[in-house]
Amino acid sequence: MVELSLRCGSNSYFWKLAACFVVYVLFGTVVFSAIELPWEIKMREELEAVKSRFLRGHGCLVEVELDAFLRAVLDASDYSVFALRNASDDQNWDLPSSLFFVSTVLTTTGYGHSVPFTNGGKAFCMLYSVLGIPITLLLLTSLVQRLMFYVHWAPITYIHTRWGLSLPLVARIHALVIGSIVVSCFFLIPAVAIMTMEKDWDYLQSVYFCFISFSTIGLGNYVLGKNSRHPNLQHLYKVSIACYMVIGLVGLLIVLQTFYELQELQYFIKRVMGHPDKEGYLYLTEQEVAITAPELVAEGSLEIDEKGAGNPKEASPGAAAKVSPER
């Protein structure tokens, strides 16, 4: 009966989450349509008016031929080949541009601003991605797991053992601090640099680009390097952007993993997944405690239980502290 009750509770959480997701999708659909549709209608009307004025001013042109020319220009622009004089000399497949394209493919950002247009390039892109994307994800995951000890467990363990604060409280404060640092270093501060490097970009557009990139959405409506204020540094610019994207993605994964370790989120996930009896307590391994507080271990103020959780003793001699579930 208890197991059946737990499973019913898990199903209830799942269906509530599914209902919230459907409502969220419908909410986004309505809001985007309400915001963007009037602007799209206005742009269509303005474009049609410009086209009509152009045809009236150039009576020798035939509308069918003009449409064919515009269609060819638009088809070429899909492959980042532009008919404008100031953009016709930009190459999309030199080595720095190819490196930028490879970084967007392997990180699954995929802006779509530059795509292979030959059959050989498309076939190689599929084969390259099938092997490269899993390797990239495996590498980033391994790197994040190695950094998590120094970025997550070491500070939490040090503050917990030194100041005696509870692990869940320290974990929550630490998650907010790490999130603020990553947002500042990879979103807010780089947006200022991007705004100064790109023509006609304001701060909101720069922040929007950073968010679209690191969330791997990669819409492609904003791409760095197209209208740079320093065209002579174009190659260095693209290589720097590729490195910035990879490093920023590592920082974002660290933030996500840090929040995933929170006890409240662990408990919620286990309720949805059907394991409400296993709460997400934070346990410290013997190695983590020994590295972050070696002098405490040497003095005998920490004892390591069979599960590897560090349990501080009371300061008074001869009296062992009662181990709380949090510790």
C-alpha cells in the first residue's frame, strides 16, 4: 500500500509538471505572436511599398524579372553570400571562419549563418558531427566533473567545517554566488565588449546574442563578425569568439550542475521520477574532507563514517556529536 501511494504521488507530480509545460508552451506562443506579428505585417507592407515605388521609377523593369533577381539574392544570402558591395569580399570558409563554424557545430549552437552548400560538405558535416558532438559532450562533461570539486565541493566543505553552517544553506548561497559570477563574466561584461566591437548593436542585442549562444539555441539572426568595427582584426575576432563560446559553455554547465546538487531540486526530481523516499542530501567523501580540511582530520576533529560523510564532533572532549541527517 505504501509503495502504491508513493507511485500515485509520483504520477501526480508528473502530470502536474506536464500540464504546466503545456500551459507554458501555449503562453509563449500567444506572447510571441502578439509581440511579433504586428511588426511582421508592418514590415511586409513597407517592403511592398518600396518595391512598388522602385518599379514605378524604373519602367523598363519587369516585375517577374525583378522577383527572380531578388529570389536569387535571397537564396545566396542563405549561404552567407551577399550581393552588397561592402560584404561581397567577406569569405565564409577561410580557416578562421571554418574554425568558428566547427565550434558552432560541435557545441550544437548552430547559428545557421554559414552552412555547407556542396554535397560533399553536407555529407562530411553529418559524419563529422556524428563523431564530434558526442566526443565534445564527453570532454565537457569530464572537465566539468573535475572542476566541480574545486568550484563546488571545496568551498562548501571549507565553509561548513570552519563556520559550522548547515550544508544545504551553504549550498544555496554558493549556487547563487557561482550563478552571479558566471552571468557577469560570460553575459553582462562580454556584452559591453561586443557592443563596442559590432556596428549597430546595443546592449540588449549583445546580451541576447550571449544568451542565445550559451543556451545552444543559436537562432542566427545575430552573429558576431558580420559588421565589425575593426575588419582588419576579423580573423582574430572569430578565433576569440570560438574560444569564448567553449569556455562559456563550460561555465554554464558548472552552474547547472551546481544548482542540480541542491537538496531541494534533488528532492523535487526524485518526486517526479518516482523516488520520494531518497532525499538529495549532500555527502562529503573522505578525500574531499581530507583535502579541504586536512588540519581538522589531523587533529581528529572529523571522523569519516562508513558512507564517507564527514561528521564533526562536539568541541567538548569525550562527547561525540549526534549526526544530523543533513550532515
